[in-house]
Amino acid sequence: MSGSRQKTPKRKMQMSLGDRIISFFTYIVYSIFAFVCVYPFYYIFINSISANNLSEKGKVLFWPMQVHFTNYINVLKIPDLFNALKVSVARTVVGTVLTVLFSAFLGYMFTRETLWGRKFWYRFVVVTMYFNAGIIPWFITMMNLRLTNNFWGYIWPVVVQPFYVVLCKTFVESTPKELQEAAEIDGAGTLTIFFRVMLPVIKPILATIAIFAAVAQWNSFQDTLILMTDSKLFTLQFVLYQYINQANSLRGLINNASGTVDIAASLAKAQTATSIRMTVTIIVVTPIILVYPIFQRFFVKGIMIGAVKG
């Protein structure tokens, strides 16, 4: 009888000596690799919270020494820091959303056989991955389009990325065509099919593109250097770039923002160029690191299916 069946005990796989040796060395190699990846961030963090004079001398290597959080309190008092943060967040959010939508829509349209000149336009977009006019023609174009000292100068030049379009096109081609055909039979148009049928299906590749686009937007500072002269449009990364190159000036700026002469004098003894660089780096890097756990479950599937046809 089925009720009297006894559960068969699970047998543990017996590993040979050779397999154990290989597993041991595999764990060792990957542990070293993980340490190499994580240690730079850890090193920067422990130096940002350790005694500034010890950090300046390079004595903080593995453990924080004389822990304090004064550096973070003082760096947050820097003028225009929060404005730069708002600009970076705004360009990251707006740029990521538009890049994902435009790339997904173009990738979808390039799979539609009814699109006029489909192969030509697809190749026209892809060829821009390999050739560009250079910085000076690009700057002249941006200036003629009135995108200098303009927030949209951060957005429109990168809203269509050929690599993302290729990923989306390949992913859409891997989905069943019957979904689109059924929607067309029901009378759905191109935009309806795209927004109501395809977007929910291709979420993994959209999440992958969102990660790439968000990281690129957040870390970019060269476009600020070339296009922007208005300090109100400076991004956090550009401010970091300026502060790292002018760390000593930043030290005086922090001290002046700290309040009384006595407090400024005491901070002058504590603040160093190294502590400033470490602290600002942590502040800038932390937000974008937090993005990965949100999209991680989509990332592997999206990049694998989107990059390999069939």
C-alpha cells in the first residue's frame, strides 16, 4: 500500500581524495579572489573612520584605529554637496528610465518584419558602436543643439545605446511570437503590444540594462567637465573629481564651514587630504552599490539570454 511505503534514505555523495583536493584549492582561489575584490572598499572605509593622522601615514591596513565619524559629519557640510547629489540622482533616474524604454522599444521594433528598412536601420545603429566622430565634433553638435549648461545634455546623448538595443532585440527574438500574433488578432497596435505584452515578458533584460545604465550615469563626470560651467549642474562625481584633485583646498573649505575659529583650528589639525578623499569616495560609491541587490535576481538571466541568440 502507498501508505506503508517507507522513505528511502538519501545517500550522501562520496567524494574521492582527488575531488576533495580540487574543492579545497577551488575554495582557496575564490576566497582570494573575493578578498581582492572586497578589500579596496573595506580599506577605503576603515581609513575614513580611523584617526586621520594614522590614515595619512598609511598605518591603517586591516583594522580601523581610533574610530570616529567626524569626517562624515564635516564632509556633509561642504557647500553644494547636496545639490550635486540631487543632480546625480536626477540624471541617474531619468537617464536610466529613458535609456531602458528607448533601447527596449528599438530592440522590439527591429524584430518586426513590417518595419520599413529594418535591416538597414539596425545595422546603422550597430555601426555606431565601432565609430564615432570624436570629442570636438561631439561638443560642437551639443553646442548647436543647445545642450551645454543644460540638464538634458546628460540624458539625450546616451538615451540610445547600440549594445542595449542588441541585447533587447536578441531577448525579444527568444520570446514566443504567438504572444504578439495573439495581441494583433485582438486588434492591439504596436505601442499596445510593446507596453502591455512585451515589457512584462522582457523584465530580466530590462533589469540588466537598468543596472548598466544607472552605473554609467552615476559614475560619469567627463560630460560635466566638457559641457557644464554652471555649478548648479555639477554632479556628485564631478565634485568628487574636483575635490580629489584639490584635496588641500577642500580641507580649508570644510574647516570654514565648521563654525567658530576654535572649531576650525581644531579640525585643521585632524583633517587630511587622505581622509577627505576616502570619506567622499565612500559617500559617492555607496548608493550605486545598493542598486545591485535589487536587480540581482534578473541580472544573470537577462545577460545570458540577451547576449546569446537562440
